[in-house]
Amino acid sequence: MLRMERAVSPSTGTVTMVLVHDQTFEIHEEARDYSLNLQARGRSPHTQRNYLPRVGRYLNWCSERGTDWTTVSLGDLARYKFHVEQTPDRRTLRLPTGKTVNAHLTSVCEFLRFCAAQGRIPQEVADRLVEPRFLRFTPVGYHRGEGGEHQTVRARILKAPEIEKPPAILSVEQSQQVVEAARTARDRLLVSVLLAGGLRIGEALGLRREDMHLLPDAAHLGCRHRGPHLHIRPRQDNTNGARAKSGRSRVVPLTGTVVHRYRDHWAERDEAAGAAGSDYVFVNLVGQYAERPMTYSNAKQIIERIGVRCGFRARPHMMRHTAATQWIRNGVDPDVVQTLLGHVSSASTAVYLHASDDDLRAAVELTAAGAGR
């Protein structure tokens, strides 16, 4: 059986997620090369930690059934899809959602396509996973070819149905509670940046001092953007593994409240031994790891504990969902929201356009009142 482990380069210290045999500790070569490919393409360590266990689960399933994963048929993959759909989660004991099943299938299909491109498995194995699909509406920037006839893409054949749900968000009152329940100025700033700027947690943890332009005019820094703001800059050398998912730079305006909390945070850091010298905005303040930049697991635990103190569920990405939903409900143009969030496609922003139950009820009651019913 294969399990995921961390492989650390003795020369560079770079961490790569690999699959190893639980008895012999032999590294699965194709999975290792796939992980290195994800790394070379700028995919975050968090992506590797999500993809590799899914690939390992598929390889273990093939091994248990005596199926050769290098020549797997579409029927075999359909049976694997059924296996994933019917296996409850170990923690919640619930069956996975369609979205979770599709995430597993995406990881496996990407792995098989990579292996085919590298000549590790027959190309026909990867080809049978997809089929041509006609594009009724083409995305912005899509090139149809010289004759304008190329309106098809190769789409994955196996796909589980998904029930589209609006993302979980915090109410205005809950957002305020989260900020008030933070026990340090650093944690208040972190929560405020996520709630006010809609940042991904990896983007926040990758912030450096030079990214924070908090004066009304930053021309002296060579920056043309006016008003307090921060810069999201994709970097590959963050020692905490933080990444900007889209790989694109963007500017996010900041409110005066966030600016004040940044100053409070810096006053707190000046009193923490060793922490003041770090170039990262969010660092550990105490203990043996003081001055080191916060990791994703650090931030996740902090926000989850804040939620426990408040009496409701809180996760880092809920802050981003909350910011985006509030912008949409306050009438901000979806294109502006897309730019603020750093979404490459408008389809990613469309999830925030769904009406809530309160919106639907208000619409019906307003119509009924106008009609006298």
C-alpha cells in the first residue's frame, strides 16, 4: 500500500510530496515525477498535498483489485468512480459530494495524462478519458482557428453530478465577532485582511513588508496606485510554502481600519523577541519558531479556534467567500469583484451571484405586496 510522505532535498531544503510503499518505503517513481511537475508548474504545496493522496488512493485501489493502472480501461475508471462515491468519509461518515468525487477524478486523470505525455503509459489510455465537446459559448480569449470552425474542447467523460450550493459565509455580526475574538493584534490583522480584501490564505501569508503601501500616495515607492493598498505578488521562494494561486499580481485596496490594525500589529511585533526582524507580515510571535513566517496550518488552527470561541464554524476561505458575497450584495459590478479576487475566469466569480434564501423570499413577498395578495 502507498502512503504520502514529505521528501526534503538535502541540498536545497525543498519539500516534495511523494508516495512511498508502507513496508519497503520505496518511492513510486511516476507519482514522484508528477509531484515534481506540479511543483515546476508553480502549483502550491497545498495542491500537492491534495492531489497526491488521491493518486495514491487510485493506485492502491488498482493494486487491491489486481488492475494494471498503466492500461486501465474506461470501465475500470467508472468502477473506481463508483468506489469513491460509495465510500463514506472516515471522519464524518458521510458519502462524498459530487464536487469531492470530481476532485478525485480530476487528480487521477491529470496524473494519467501526465504519465502518457512522458511515455510512461500508452497514449490511448489518456485519450479514452476525454471526448470532444462542442462549445456553445466560447470563453473570452478562446481562439477558434483560422477558419473559425474550432469550437470544441476535450472534456473528461466521467463526471459526477454536482449540487451547486452557495459558499458558506459569515454574517455581518459574525464577522465582527471573529475580529473581536482574536487575541493578538496579528490575528486581528489577519482576519481583517481576509474579510476586507478577500485574500486567499496563501496570499496573506506570503505578504512581505514591501507589499504593504499604506500611505495616501505611494509614488515615492514607484507605485502609481493611490490610497492604502497591498500588492499580491506570486513568489516561489516563500519559506512557509505560501503561494498566490493564480500566479498573477494584483492590487487590493485597504480600508482605514485595516491600516490601523496593521500599525497595532507592528507595535506588537516590536515587543516580541526576534519577530521584529522578519520581512514577512505574518510571523510567529513566541516560542522556538518566533520570527518564522506563519504556515497555512498555523493560520487555519488560529481561525478555527477563534470560531470555537465565537460558537460557530470559521475557516480561512470562508473569509474570502464572505468578502465576495458582501461585495455582490452591495451592488459591486461582478467584473470588479473578479478583479479584486484575482479570478482568471468569470465562471469562478459566478458562484457568488446566487441568490440567498432571504433574497428569494424578499422578492416573492415584495411582488405579493405590490399585487395585494
